[in-house]
Amino acid sequence: MGGVTSTIAAKFAFFPPQPPSYTVVAVTDREGKERLSIPEFDHTNGGGGVGVAGVEVMKLRTRRGNEVVAVHVSHPKAGATMLYSHGNAADLGQMMELFVELSKRLRLNIMGYDYSGYGQSTGKPTEYNTYADIDAVYKCLKDQYAVKDEQLILYGQSVGSGPTVDLASRLSNLRGVVLHSPILSGVRVLYPVKRTFWFDIYKNIDKIGLVNCPVFVIHGTSDEVVDCSHGKQLAELCKNKYEPLWISGGGHCNLELYPEYIKYLKKFVLTVNKAMGAASDTKEKNGESDNQKKASENGTSDTFELAPELPEISRNSLDSRLEQNKKSTKPEQSRMSTDRIDRYKRKKGLIW
């Protein structure tokens, strides 16, 4: 029974778009260096992209032998880096515009990736492959981009909350975590069980208490796929609580359409940035007092400058390919997409 249920949960968890919405090719840039590119979103060689420079494409080898595609969207004045784990029915081609938009609005570097078996990543999508996938991306951020844990915000959407919570439970000094329509566990999406079984997948309910940093939970009150109770219970179990956002009338795949989404996501980013800045200031002041003592002896002094606050940015919609909301009280459909899911799968509760 356990093995069968686990297999069913895993099959319901992963719906990689077929065919993939993008390709990856090797090109030579203007400096004569070879690099990887997504032609559908090429920003440097005149491709039909979203018109923003600072996008790098790479392939990363995981400890389980798969090769995953990742993209890094840089902001010239980034205050932090966000590692984004997307939902189960999207790939990087569908996420690129959202990544670029979030980078501009939140003033962050964004690192996104495709799970094994998604897009142009090799292998098959499984729970443990996704753990290896996010670990490989995290290692790249540390090694290639010199991102420290205290500069990193993890973002997990729907099934992406699984690898996000798993990684966050193993890192003690993250800047923050965002859980967007998260799941308590795989089996709990299918059955309202009261305990965790050994064969369950993505046991967020058991790991969330190990996360030390602030956790911001976002969930729609009318989510027809992953009930809002999942988000509410995870928010209650957080060790370092941050006020959650319950979007009235929000479903599972349309939260980016609501003005509250970007407003409160930006507020969270500002809050954790300021908190980290205050902690850094305290350390620097303690060091400064010691330096002042030395300076009084040596006739020198040290100064430091605080980073400026993020500017207010006007709101535009973040999603274009989501189905149009039927209720007049819901916001207009936007021009960007995070998941393209047919109505049948949605009605059957197969997407999360």
C-alpha cells in the first residue's frame, strides 16, 4: 500500500510541459567567448527575448548524475539573491519573463532552474532528484557568484516548496524563505491524513520547524488544488514567524495577478534586507568601537556607508498566460505565465 501510494503521489506531483517550451544552444558572444543561450529569450544577440541584459544560462551536474539547466538574472543594484523553485507544470521557458520582472521589481538577482526531467534538464523528476537539483544550484551560487547564505532568499512555489523547505532546513543562516501555495506533504494533497507515513513525499510538515530564518507564506483562500489549510498549518509551525498573506479568492495558479502579491512580497524582501542590514551594522559598530580605540592611538579612523533602501516601483501584472478570472472582483489577466495547465488536470486535482 505504501509503495503504491508513494508512486501515485509522485506521478501526480510532476507534469513537465511536453514538448519543452525552450531550447538551449551554444553561441559565441561579441567577445569571442562561447556561452549557452536560450534563443527564445536571447538578450545579447538580438533574439526575441524580453529585452533585459544580465541573463546567464548554464548546465549544472547534480550528485545523482543529471544535468539541470539554470538561469541567473542579475540586477545591477541587487540587495540579495533569490533561488526560485517553480511549480510542477512549468519550465524555464514559461518562467523567464516572471524572473526578469521579479528581478526588476524586487531589486534582486534571481536564480531559477528546471528539475531533472523538466525542460532541457536530463533525467527523471523524482523527489530525491529535486533535492539534488536544488543543491547543485545552491552550490553554483556559492562557488560561481559568491553568494553567502545571509544574502540568499529561497522561494518555493507549490511542489517547489518541497526542495525549498528541505534545503532551508539544512542551512542555519538564510536571509528568508517564501512559500507560495505550499504543500504539507505529497500524500496530504491527496488524502487528509493526520500523520506522516514513511512512504510520503516532500514532508514539509516535519521539516518546517527546522528552518531558522523568517518564512513568508502566500496562499489563495480559494485554492482548488492545494487547500489553503496547508499554508496555514505551515505558517503556524514556523519557528521564525512572519505575517502570512492569504489572498482572498486566489486560486492555485493565479496569485501573481493580485496586487497584494507583489506589494507584500516586496515588503517581505525589504524587511529581511533591513533586518540583515541592522545585524551587520551592529557587528560593524562593535568593530568600529575597537577601531576607534586604535585610531585614538594611531591618529586614524574608519568609516562605512549603509546601502540605500529600495525605491518604490509601480505595479504591473506579473503573469500573462494564466486563464482569465471569471469573477469581476478579481484582477485583470496579465501578460506573464508561471504554469500552463489544462482544465481537465485542474479539475481532477492533479496539479500542485
